[in-house]
Amino acid sequence: MDELYAAAEEKKIPRQALSSGKILEKELARARSFPGEFFSFPIIRPDGFDVRLSVSNDKLRAFLYVRKAADAPHTLDFKLIASVLNSSKIRFADPDLLKERLFQFRDSDEMELVDLPVAQGIPPSKGISAGLRENVKWLEGAEFAAIRRRISVWAENHIAEYGNLFRTPPEISSPGLKIGFVVQGDLALEFVCGEPGKPGVDIYGAAIPGLSGDAPVIHTDETLSVEPEGIRAGQHGAFLLEDSGNALFARILPYCDAYAELQPSADRMELFLTLCPAAGAGEPLTEERVRAAFSGQTAAAVQEFDRARIQALIREAETAGRECKTRIAQGTPAVPPGSPLVVWDASGPGGIVRKGGKILAYRVMEAGANGRDVLGNPIPFTGKEAVPVPQPGFFVEKREEDGWWCFYAAVSGEIVRNGEEISVSDRREFLRDVGPDDPSECFPGAVVIRGNVQKGATVKAEGVLTLNGNADASILSSEDSVVVKGGIKGGKLGTVWARNGIDIGFAENARLLAGGDVRVEKYCFRCAVKTNGRFSVGGIPGILTGGTVRARYGVEAVQLGTARKLRTVVSFGQNYIVGEQVEFAEQDFAKVMEELAGTEKKLRALAGGDDDPVVRSLRQKKLSLMKQKERLAMRIFTLKERFGGHAVSKVLVHGDVWPGVILESHGRYFEVNEKMTGVYFFFDPSPGIIRWAPLENSGSGNDTGR
């Protein structure tokens, strides 16, 4: 303030002409809140009479401002002041005191009356704080210690995904940690409302509701959602809650123990094995866990269930990443006299058999035979009429072996039973929609779907995969080709993969991966395309816009990009399958280097010599990692040499190319900055740039690359 007064005096501004000290202090405080910036405000008091009434935001206080006129005799307009006060409808605290204070101001030498309190409401009080009801069954004792230990080991190996859980709350090592299990959708923590405080009254006489108590402070991550009623689980897993004293920290880690379960059918003639792989830090799916499910009365039915088959089923479940149910045994029905005893080697009608695989074996029992269910209980035969023997149908070969007639598959496919005729179909057809509950194993033949493919479904085929409808966020995979007569709306999750080519009506927010050509009929919008062949969008409207396209032998489209300047990146002229292998090899190399650095750090921390078994083990591990590092370095070098090779290719656009399109080849880029029509782009290896030319001129090009 002193500096301000001194500056005003230098400008020959009398002190009486300045605004009051309170107003100047307010303006200076505002100026200090903008350090390093110029801030200006008026310091000279206006000449005219003024009266203003201000109310606080919470309507609990009112203040009066009055300024005398600069001209003598500096009188107050009490009539105007009364009009302002009466029209405000404010309940004044003490009208007589207000009147007295105004008279004092009139008789004083002061020119401004600043922030005179004229009304004061009654503020509401704060009530009892809200609380949390924990709807989770917390682990205790040895069970808590075991799960905590498993999560600790798992967390050390997943720091990149979940952070260091030993240092980031909720900390695994914290003494205030609780662990329980939740299912997606559970209301893990429920808010318990506190009691509101006493109500207040504002300066207008209106009631103000009492304030709620403080809400609990809880920090969550994306695995939990905060809702009005509480904290809800967004996924299955282990729920970690830490009370640090000042706040709560909560998150969910993936955790599900693997399980194996045997279940007979209602008639006890079939036995099913259900396997579910572990998730996160859960107990893994092991052969011992599967064999433990064989114990008890069903052991006789599975005593020849060999190790190789168990491991194959475990791999299948882990690949699927979900519960898998497999028929592993069948009972033997009672055989009337003169009827065939049929023993199925494959999984029976509806099951999958490989070419040359045994389907069944039978022999005629002249005297009949008792049967046995999967639990080992005998089934006596009754005096029924003899049943016909099985007959080989399409793609089934019949041979006699050691008194048994055996059926073998001539092709890989699905076993079909029509009466007594047994056939193998190398084509699976769905006359309906395919959903996530349908089998996801790879069918060894062609697959035809007459309906649609729903979200979350997986369809795999070794032959041609044909979809007549549309695909949602799903996976379509073929070792041959994929034909989608509709299209795919992938929602950034849908994928179409083919070892050869892909033909599809349209594609939105999906991934298209193919070893051969990819042809889109209508449009391709915001997709990630990678092909070792050629990519084309040749129908009507034939638009390619958004996303990334990597096509070894080039791209052809009617329109590339849109007027909205949507970023569209097109790479061409290189083997992008090899490029993907380079990325994977570099990721493996980074992991090996990280593990090698950790091993060397442990060796430096140990003081033992060659006789120390721990040191010896670490040195052997280091040697193995160094050899692995050399192999990966050589592989990366070789792959990069292959990736650097050039494939003659072009990007042809029959219509418009819009700004926002970026073309790339061999690390060189060409960005479209203005609309172009009827052009093609190509990479010139000599100068190492991307050129373009009109479609009608296949000779000369224009140097506009970089």
C-alpha cells in the first residue's frame, strides 16, 4: 500500500481522491494472485454518489457499500439507500444499528463506507460422518497368509502391468491390508449415510438443510466403479483394501484358482471333464489337479486316461482362456443277443475326428452282453430284439482288425450319425447365429454360418470360413480364407485372420490380418489392416478412411481419406509379416536384457564363491541368458535385412485423396496437404522417396516425398 500511495503522490494525485484502503487492498490481493503478469485496476474514486448491496454466495451474509459524492457538501441520499435496502427483501440484523452507522458515516470525513455488515444468517451444522459397510468376506489366518504370499510372488512378475504393489497402495506388505474375493457386479463397499446436521436460515429467511457428514476418503482404480450406493466390482478377482489411517485404498487383482471337475450325464452313460484355467495369481491348472478329480468311484472309468491326453486338454483350456467341457468316457450299453457291441474311440456323434483317426469299433455279440455305465455299475441286457450293425457312410473306411470291425475317417471333420449310418462331414454349417457359448476349437474343414456372429464369439476353421451375415466384436480365423458377405463392426476388438485371403463387405473398427489379398467391397473405416498381399476397396462407395493399412503389394481404393481430414496411414512395399516378427523378437530381446540385468545384480549382491549353489545356479542362468541374447540379436539382424527388401507396389486412388492421408514406405513419408484426384503413389528406391503421378500418366512422377 505504501508503494501505491507513493506512486500516486508522484503523479500528484491527492490522497483524498483515492479509493478507500479496503478496496485497494482487495485489488492488490487479486494482482498478487497473478505473479509475473500485468494487472491493472482503477485507484481513483469515482465522483458520483453510489450505494450497493452485496450478498455472499451462501446467502448467509450481506454487505452495504456507500460512496459520498465528490462535490461539497458530500451528502448522502438516504431515500435511495432506503429504496435499495427495502427492495432487497433481506432480513436485517439490527435496523437501528444500521441507521446509526449511516449517520456516523455522514458526519465523518470518510468518503467511502466499505463492506458494512447489514445481515447475518444462521449457518447449518455438519452432521455425523458417513461410513462404509464392507460386503466382502475377508480372508483370515493361514488362508490369508497363503493368498497374500501367492499375490506377492505374482505381483513381482507383473510390475509392468499393475505397478509395484509393494510401494503403491494398496500395498501387499501393509499391515492394514485386507483380502477377499469378489465377483463382477458385487457391491463390495456400501455407503452408509450419516445423519444430517441442524438446518440453518439464510438472510432472506429461507431454511437451509443441515449438512451431511464427511464422506470416507477412498482411492480406487479402473477395476472398481464408484456409484451413488457404493463401490462396485468391475471384474472377478481378489479385492485388496488397505486402511492407511487417513484414507482407504482399493483395487481388484485377477485371481481365480484353476479347477477340474468330473460330471456324469443323467443316464450315467457319459462322463464329462470340465477344466478351467487359472486367472492372475490363482493356483494353476496342473496334471495333479486333474488327476485329483479322478479319485473316488469314477476312477475305474478313467484309469487308462493317459498323461498325454491330460496335458492336451490342459493346453486346450489354457488356450481358450475359459471353462472347457470335454466328454472323456462313455458307458457300454447292454447288448441283446445278435446285436453289435459298439465302442467309440472318438468323441461320438458331433465330435471332431482327424483324417485316419479311428471312429469306432464293433463286433456282433451272438449271446448278448451286459453293459456298464461310467461309474462302473453293471447294466444287464434284456430280451430285446437285435439292433442293426453300424454302416459306413461318406468319408468312412471300414476295416477288420482282430475280430472287430473298425471305422476310420477318410477326411478330417465332424462325425455325423444318421440312423445306423456313420459319416464324416468336412463341412460344419450353422443355420443360426453363433455366440460366445458355442465351441471355439478349430474345425478341421470348412465352416459356413448362415446367421451372424455375436460379440465375444470365436470361430476357427482349417478350411474356408464363410459368414453370410455380420460379425460383431468377435474373432474369425481360418487357415485358408475368410469370406464375410456382410461385414464386421469390431468395436476395436473384432479380428478377421486368414492365412490366405479375406473377402468382406465392409469393416469398421476391426483388425484384418491376412497372408494374401484383402478385398473390401464397400468401405473400410478406422481399421488396422496388415496383409502380405494387396488391399483393395473397390465397390461403391469404395472409401478407405481412418486407421492404418500395411499392404506389401499396395492399395487400391475409390476414395482415400475424407473431407474431415481423418488421419489415415497407408504403408506399402515391404513384408509386414516379417516386420511383425521383428517387433516380437525385439520384445523378447528386451525381456532377456531385463532378466540378465536382474541376474547380474543378484550376483553382485552375493559374496559366495563357486562352491555356493545359489551363485553357481545364477551363473548358469546368466550364461544361458547371454546365449539367448546372441541368438535373438542375430535373428533381429536377419529379419531386419528381410524387412528392408522392396516389393514393387503402388497405391492407386481412382477418386479423391484428402488431406490427413499419410503414405509410408521404407521409413519415408508423404503427407497429403491438399485434395488430389485420380492419382497413384509409388516408392522410388533410387532416391529413396515416394512419388506420385496421375493415373493416366504411368510414366513420369513428381518428387514430393520426404
